[in-house]
Amino acid sequence: MAAMTPSELFDRVLSSQPSLPFVTFYDEATGERGELSAKSLANWVAKTHFLLQDGLGLGPGCVAQVALRSDWLRVAVLLGSWSAGLSISAPGAGNRPDVAFVEPQTLADGLDAAEILAVNPLSLSRSFGGQPPKGSEDFVASARPQPDAWGSVRSAASADAPCIAELTGAEVLDRGATRVAALGLDAGARLLYSVPGEAAAASPEHWIDLVVLPLMLGGSVVYVANGDAATLTRRCEQERAQLIS
């Protein structure tokens, strides 16, 4: 496992169960529910990859900050960044990132980067209609024309290169394996997490739990925003998922 990268793990999930739900998202405050299979997610992973690599000229040695809410698009952005060879910065990192993925809220908080790509929180797959927040480019409008075939992606990720903050891809998977063992998780598990309803940057432990573990297990993930304890229990039963946090 240590010789692999998150991008290779996603490729394995995509090969073994392309049409099964991979990421499901609930916002209990708005009634929103979204669900993508690995195959559908791969289209946006590829678009992100090519936007970063060909559109912005970014690759290994570059850093991305991801300050989006926990949903399918954030997973696509992470996987696309990793496959292009970028590492994901931690909150409060001293260096200015090469690119930041934001929503208007996180942009208003003063987030700064060489390139800023904004996502419309009202409809993740729609653009801002030519009017992105000041100082940013519209992520969806920029990504949509990019190729969407995962088979054409040539991953630039390396197990020995930075992946999340100072952690290499190999170290990320080592920490993931430790976490899997501590939680007693089985292969193919469907994991459910209670997540914030607002956009925010996240710690390495957060990324490992919410994105890397489902990939390592060859399973799937459910994110529930704004859910109380009773709601989380109900969603676990409905989704046949295991509550992690």
C-alpha cells in the first residue's frame, strides 16, 4: 500500500465499481441530496486535472488550498489536484498557495493565492454566469471545456512527493492504514461523516479520514451537513453506512 498514491487508489475504485455510488452528500438544513458514482466523479477529476496542468501550467512542486464544503465537488478537486502532482496545504500554512479553490465566503475571509478558482455554492455544477467573485476565476466555467475522460489522465503524483501538507503520498497512506486498523474498518465499508455546512480549509487528518479512507477500503462515503444525532443514526440506517464522526 505504501507504494501507491490516492490517485492510484481512485483508479482502482473506478475499475472495480464504476457505477456504484461513491460519494453521497446531504445538507439537512436545505434538504439537498447529491450522489455521484466513481465514473461520474472521474469526469470532474479529469477536468480539474487538465485545468491545473494544461490551463494553469501547474504540476509537481505546486501547492493547492481547498476551502470548500464537504461534498462531491471537493472530492473531485482533491483527486484532480493530486493527479496533477499538486500537494494540498494545511490551514495557516506560511507559503502562498499556487491555486486556491474557494467559495465566496472563504474568499471574503481573506484567502490569498496566485490563482483563485471560485465555486458557486448555490449550484456546484453551474458557473457564476460570467460574474465570479471579484479577484477570482469561475472554476466551473474554466473546467467545463477541459477533457473529461479519466483514461486520458496521466497521473503526475508520486508516493515520495508531498501530498497533504508535509506528508508524502506514502505517509498519507501509512496514516490511513493506521486509522483503518484503529477503527476496525472492513474492506468495502460505506463510511458516514458529520461535516460542517460551510466551506473551510481542513487539516491533514480531516482529508485522510474523509477522502483517503474510503479509497483505501475500496468503499464509499456519505457526508451529512447540519445533522443532529438522531438524523445521523437515520442516515446510517438508510445508507447502510458506518458512522465515523
